[in-house]
Amino acid sequence: MPTALTHAVLGAGAAAVFALRMRRVKPCTVLGLGAIAGASPDIDFVSFITGIPYEHALGHRGITHSVAATVAVAALIAAVVHARSRTHRVDRPFRPIGRDAVWLWAGLTVAGVVHALADMLTDGGLGIAIFAPFSWKRYFLPVTPIPVSPLWLSAETARVIGWEVLHLWPPAAAAIAIVFILRRRCETGH
Ligand SMILES: [Zn+2]
């Protein structure tokens, strides 16, 4: 896997694009939630601590990396944000986010799918059970140029992060920068 930090950056970049379709949800909120959605599949890291085998459904790169799980997690987060926006409090005006919730769900889903695709481009570990629970077969993409990150912090981790910053962060950073520029222009009318 790329490091969790890079998964968060990629998730933020992917979700940011969808912020262009949102009116009430702030881009910074989308970025933060995109980072969470992008890194969340690796919650299965606890399987290494609990002793669940790698190839198990609940093992690393199993069900949490599937499109189905990604759709569900994104829907849950979007539903919570939507519910919070409808909660009237004296110190917070009633501002339901409406259709933004659908775009947020879509953006967070893409952030999670980007995680799975990035893992499928790595040169180590087992493949990704991307179609679980309908198929437990694990997949890689035909090319695997991304160096797999060590499971535990080490000198190799620093080298891998350096590679990721150079090769994977620029497109995410560019997407985020473009979204902020366009949203700013929309809001200022220029
Ligand atoms: Zn992963």
C-alpha cells in the first residue's frame, strides 16, 4: 500500500473535484472528509494486531477495500453531514445541504475507490478484493509502479514517502489548487 498519509492526500484531491458542484459544503470540509474516506480502507490494519490472516475477508486489502464498502462508508459520512446541517441550534443557523449531500457521497466514494486503485498499482502484498462481497478474488492492475510501504515505521518508510511526494502528491495538489481557485472565483463573481 502507499502510506496512509498519501492515501489521505489522494482522497482529498479526488473528493475536492466534487466540491465544484457543492454550494453549502465548504471546500475545506470536503478535503478533510475526502482525506478520511481516502485513508479509511486501511482500518483493516488492525487485522495484523488481532491476528486475522492477510488473505481473510477481514484481513488487509479485503472487504474494507471493496467498492461496496467504499460506497457504504461514503454514504454514512454524507448522511451524518446532511443530518448535522439540518440540526437547528441557536448558535448555528438552519442550513440543510440538500443536493450537496449527493455530490459529497459521490466524491467520498471516488476517494475510497482511488485508494483501492492505488493499492492495485503497488508492487507487493496480496491483491485487492475490490469486488467483495460478490467475489473474494484479489486483483492487481497490469502495471505495479508504486513501491509498497512497509507495515511498520522504518527507514524504508521515509524513502517510500519521499517517492510518493514526488510522484503521487502533485496531481492531488494540482486538483486541490484548481478547485480552490475556481470556487473562489465563483464566490467573488470574477
Ligand atoms: Zn489499502
